[in-house]
Amino acid sequence: MTKFRLSKKNLTLLLSIILIISSYLFAGNPDSPLTNNLQLENIDQASTSPANLAPLDQSEPTSSLPAITGPSTDDLYTVTKVIDGDTFEVEKNGIKEKVRLIGINTPETVDPRRKVECFGREASNYAKQILSNQEVHLVFDESQDQRDKYGRLLAYIYLSDNSLFNLHMISAGYAYEYTYKIPYLHQAEFKSAQVEAKSKQLGLWSLTTCNGQK
């Protein structure tokens, strides 16, 4: 019997034909392991290719912003005298200054040219209860002058709990919102507080006190 022998070249060609036929058979079967492996490999390559990577969100900050905090302890002053509901005297390092609150106006009590206005004494006494001998923070407003024509400091006053005293006087009905020539930083907030105090008839807005009239 004659033995059939394949040359190395023919054997290589035969194996190549078998592999080609096998690949076609597996490709036609979506559940075959080979097909699944090829699909996964293609997905991985597509998802990691540079063209398919999601662009970086340029709107996100590269560094976090500092947290908003209250005034620093360097701004601490001691209230030595309450003149009326919107004006008082403070002391720091032995130096005394008169301060006029930004954005509010309380009924008059000390102006010799005017009579004592409705709810003026109440506003003054209320300010004394809260501010007398207390340490407060003075914060200035870049939109306003630092001093008025009488030489008084123009400022916002923050209490020890970081609440804004100017705003509190309006919210509680002891002061009117007051804009002097140029809008100030907290104008919208102060105006909104006045609308709410008026709607609730608090303090000087009450029908039993001034009904908003001076």
C-alpha cells in the first residue's frame, strides 16, 4: 500500500483552509464563544479609542472655592452707646467711632429739628436691648462711601451669631428700608424684608401703632 504523505507546504495550506472555514461557521453563530469573545474585544477597543472618549467638562472648576463665612474677628468692635435705632457708638483699641447703619432708617428720636416720630422710642429701646455693651462686627460696602457727611462710619453690623442686625431691624418692623442715592449690596433683601413686615403688620406697620406713617 502506498503511504499518503503531505508536504509541509501542503499541510500548512490545509490547516489554513480549515481555520478559514471554522471562522465562517462560528461567525454565523452569535452564541458561539468565539463570536462573543470577538464582540467583547471590539466593544472594549471602541470604548477606549480616543475618538469615543467623552470630552472633559470644561465648566467644572479645577479647584474648590473657599466657603463663605461671616466677618473675621479682626472686625470686632464694642458698642459703647446706642444713640437711636440706626445710629450708635463703638470703640476699638481705645478709639471711638459713630456708626450709621446702611440700608435702614428708624423713626427719629434725637434730632432737635424734628419731633419724636411714631415708634422711634420703641426702635431705640429695642436696639439698646440687643447692642448695648456687645461685641459686633462692622462690615463696609464698596458701593457706598465709608463715611457720611457727618463723619460717621457707614456699615453693616453682624452680631455674635453672624446675624445681620440691619436686616433684623427691618424684619421685626422697627425700621424702614432706606437707599441713599446709590443701591447698596443688600438692597433687594432689605426691600423684601420690608414687604413681609408690612404684610404681617409688624412694629411700626401695625394699625395699632403707626400704620407705616412717621
